[in-house]
Amino acid sequence: MTETLAIEAGRYLDHLAVERGLSEHTLAAYRRDLRRYVAFLERRGVTDPADVDESTIRSYVASVSASTHGDDERPYRATSVARMLSSVRSFHRFLLRDGVATRDPAIGVAQPKLPRQLPHPLSVDDTRRLLEAPDPATPAGLRDRAILELLYGAGLRISELTGLDVDDLDLEEGAVRVLGKGGKEREVPLGRFAREAVDAYLTRGRPALAAATSRGALFLNTRGGRLTRQSGNRLLETHVRTAGIESRVTPHSLRHSFATHLLEGGADVRVVQELLGHASVATTQIYTLVTEEHLREVYYTSHPRARRGGAGR
């Protein structure tokens, strides 16, 4: 990075960490995006943010769109390009607000058109088999079952789950206090299965895993430290294989399943919005499209005069 740009990018990252309280995972993404952007500017001889204009940013977007991943040589998806442009936009807005620049060169640059991607929830049966996959006879199995029940039963993000402390739980009332995106706190009710799984873990699992360094962390690794997102992903992959589920499943798949199954069961979309911690109901409404798609699928495969291919004529 050139000195001026490195200083401004560093100040912006500090702003995101301190004033906006973004997670380390999100900060790492911003850091990668800005490093790539500044390297592009450096190759073009641009050393001062004030020298960036709209055509420069358009060229950057075109460069990213035409490039590929380093190892597998796959082109960047439109969602990745859009995320990189979003990082650049927010960086230049910051420079404008701080008086480093007198204009925002990114304001006229259009976002790449994104394909509409619907969430892919698990079926109720696959969800049940996954939740029953961990072995409750071991401390790690008790922990994993509690993790899966919380991801699905409360619709948590994996970062929200790994950030939980024991004090965030109220098993008597059946609720968990969650710190979501942007430091927004919400309380999510816990159903019977989640409460029982967490109670079993706290009684018979966590004490066996705990160490002097555990402090208040709810979910612990085998060394007694706080479970990480990466470890959460790995244990999920293990139980997906055990359950015999062939489709790709991530922690967010369980959050998708939580929302979709609630809506299919008749829940109001605004209630689901609050449970998920979405700032806008428009974000939650994507799940209504999933349930509509499921209804059409059931209709065409079940109704004798709706089956494709002429059945019932």
C-alpha cells in the first residue's frame, strides 16, 4: 500500500472496529477488500484518495470481474464483486465525511446485477436426523447436540452462537439473549428440545470440558477454550455425514430452516423478522418466496389434475 492510502485505509478499519463494533470476521473481509483495492490504485499510479474518480472505480470493478481466484482459477461471482464494491463505497463515504476528500467518486458506480438466490433450507426430516446425530453419551456429543438445537431452534448465526456466555441463557424462562449484527441485542425464545439439550450440556457436558481459562463462555472446545466459528463448521460437517445428508449444509442452513419452517407453520413474517434480528422486513421476505416455491412443488406433485406431464387427464 502507498503511504497515504495505507494510513486512510487503516483509519477506516479502526473506525469499523471501534465505533461500529464490527466482528473480527467482518473486519478481515474489509481488510482483504481494501488491500486489493489499494494495490489496484498503486499499479495505476494513484497515491492519494482525492485523485480517485468514477472511471477509476469502474475500472477496478471491471478488473475484479475479469479476474479469477488464485488457486482454482474460478472467476469471482457477482456477489463477491458486489461485496468488494460495497467496501470501496463505504471507504470513500468515510473519507468524504472526514474531509479527506471533497466528493464521493463511487456514488455513480452501479452495483453488478446479482442473480436472485433463494435460501436452501433442510427438510423437517433431514433437520431431525441432523439434530439427533451427535452422541449424547459423550461431553462433546452433548455440546454438539446443544449447538445444533440452538442454531435451528433459535435461528442463530454461528458467530452469535460462539459468542454466547452461560449468563446469556435463561432456561427457566426459556430464552437466550443474543448480540447480533451492529451490536443489536435481541431475546429469542427457546423451545423444549433446545432447553433440554442445553440443560444436559450444562449439567454433564460443559463441566467435563471446562478449564481454568473457560471463564463464562458457553460452548467450549476440548481444551476448555471458547469454541470458534471454524470449529463449529467442522463439527457440523461431521454430523451432516453421520446423518447421511448429501446436500451441502452450513450453520446458516439451519438458520434458513428455522425461518422457513416457522413461515410454513403459519408464523407472521414480522415475528420471524424480530426472531432473526433483521433490521428490515424486506430481508426476511426472501423466506416467503421459499415457502411459496415449496407450496407450488407440493401442489404439482400431489394434486391429481395438476401433475406435470398430463397425469389425471
